[in-house]
Amino acid sequence: MADASDENNLIDKVLKQELKDMREKIVFDIVSTQFAIHYFFESEQKLRAYFMNVTDRLEAGSFFVGTTIDSDELVSRIREEGKNDNTI
């Protein structure tokens, strides 16, 4: 497994020169990222590299499915509870 947000892991850089013809054939019908997208917001560069990897490898007409937390809802619930231990 590799960090998809790392520019050094772009498919063009990962595959060796002799596999270049093959790289165009490596596509997917669906990419799913569950509760991890927020990690890629560490920097704009990481986020752009991640989405570049996703878009480069999705077949035309295929799907990206992603979920993440709603930070406003999370903070609101923590404040409503009035706890200091970060539990809801």
C-alpha cells in the first residue's frame, strides 16, 4: 500500500519505464475512500496529488465514493455535552 497523496507515488513515477504501455490500461470502475479524505487536507499539494491519482485511474463514467466527518456537527455535539474528554 502506498500514500496516494504523495506526489512521488503518482502512477507515472511508480511504474518502471518498461511498463509505460501497460500504465494506460490500469483503470478502475470505482474508487472508495471512507473517513480518510481529511488526512489529505494536510496541504493543498497532498490533496491535489491524491485527486490526480484518483482521476487518472478512473475509467470514464465510473465512480468516486468518499465519506468524511462533518466537523461542524462534531464540534456542536461536543459543546452540547459540555465534556472535556472529547467523547460524545
